[in-house]
Amino acid sequence: MSYILDLGTAVPKDSLTQEQFYDIYSSMTEDTDTQRKIKFLTARSAINKRNCVEPDIKKLVAMPLEAKLATYHSSALELAIGAIENNTAFQQNKENITDIIFISCTGMQAPGVEIDLVNHFKLNTNIRRYNVNFMGCYAALTGLRMAKDICNTPNRTVLMVSVELCTLHFQNKFIDDYLLSNSIFADGAASVLISSNDTGARLKLEDFESRLIPNSKDEMSWKISSDGFLMTLSSDVPKSIKASLDEKSLFGRTPSSTGWAIHPGGKQIVDSIKSTLHLDESEVSASRKVLLENGNMSSATILFVLKEMLANRPSDKPEFIACAFGPGLTLESALLSYV
């Protein structure tokens, strides 16, 4: 058995509203058609603001990759510490932590952030360490699946941390893929404490499912270049996710029988899943709130949604399905129950 004891989140102190972002981004091109596209994307994003470690976009564009990764390491550590300190179960269970999983697709180096966290919090130096890198927005569910497997062994406690600094990889390019990704991605961090012991548990990890959606490999990608990490994000992604959900139910559940925690990769994705599964607006309210207040923080986003699910636990549905999407296209899902 494996249980989530609690979650903590953190975001950078700086942020940009979508209106502020539009003013900056549109000033970087003189092409009026491109400016109209940026206006359309930001106005229709269902995002109010996005948190960012560096709000000066023009400064980001001028940074070489080495400088971006140096900024990543220092800022990621600060945010990770904040997310752990905001996790109420951490101090109570600190001495029991046996494993740490660190998740990110927006930066990497060795020694990594997870080692800095072990040193900062003076965790046991015999702790087992794992990194989940470059898997994209669904990686937190992959991390939870790993934690569940670890907790099949008695007396194990896993600290899982996701940190994503997507805005470091803003691209000063004006093709449609970059216009879309530049307009929705943001920075944030989350921590989860998972245990084989149900004392103080808030959620139980029941099951996991992973799907690789056929003929969709080119619709989303994340590649390293000298300008930073390059995101390809096709407008066909919502249609591919819809087709996968149309084909087969998750965990044999009917959509109306369970709650839903959907990764808000963008407004269209949430709208498409809501329509496909015939969900009430209340079933996607947690996802919409996270998108509105934070934007898409890649792998950390679904953990923000889980925190919202705990804060607004329904009385009529004892379990819910969490699902997130990323390169592949991959649909990763988890079945969780309230404790």
C-alpha cells in the first residue's frame, strides 16, 4: 500500500499578467499578423498570470544556454526548498524519509538539485536518490508510480519534488509552435510525501495506467539547442488526447462515477476532455483554477491540481482519476482515493 501524506507548492515571487506578456512579446516583432496571433493566444488562454524566475523576457532571450542552466540550478533549489517547507507532513516525517525522487524537464546538472536538498535539510546520507528527467508534463505521475512501487516495501517514505522553470526557455521566434508555448508555460514547484504507512494519510495511490498514443509522435517534443530547450506543441494535441479517451475508458471507470484531476496543459485540452467525457464544469474546476492562477508549469502542474482536489474534497465521490500528457504523445493516469 502507498499513501500521500501531503503536498506543498511554491512559485517564484515575480509574475507577468497575460496583458504584460503581450506588450513585451508583441514589441519583439514588427509583423502585425504575428502581433494579432499573440493577442489572440494570450486573450484566449484562460490564464490570468504566470510566475517566472526572470520577468525580463528580453534578458532571457540574450542568455546563452550555460547561463540559463546556472539560473535554473540556483532558482530550482530555492523553489524546491519552498515547496518542501510548505508541505505540512515533511517535518513530522523528515527522519523517516528513505527515498527522494526529483523531477524536471527544464534543467539538469550533476551533482543535482536532489543532492543539494539532502544537504540543506540534513536528510539521511544513505537516502536512495532518483531523477526523472525530460519526460515533460506527465512526469509527476511517473514519479508517483515509482513511489508506489518503492512503498510496496514496508517502512518506506518517499519525498518527491517537481521543479519546472519553463520560462527560461522562452524562444524569440515567431512560428506557431513557439507562439503557443511561449504564451502558456510558467514556473513552479511542488513536493509530495508518500509512505507505506497510512498514519496521517490524505490520499491512497490505487493504480496507474500509461498510454502511448499512436501516430502522434511529432505533435509534442522537447529538444536541447544552443538557444535553450525547444518546445514543439501542435494544435492537434487536444484531438489526439480526445481520440485516445474515446477509444478506451481509464481503469474501467465510467466518467460520471469518479472525480477528475486533469493536467491543464491549455484551455483547449481541458475543454476537449470535458467534452469527450461529458463532465460537469465542477469536475474541471480545480484544473481551470490552477491554469488561471499559474499557467502550465509542466510536470508540477498536476500536483497543484491534486492539492486543489484535497482542498475541495467532494462528499459523493470517494476516488478520482488524475491524468497528464506529454511527448510521445503519452497519456499517464493515476487512480487515487481519499482517506
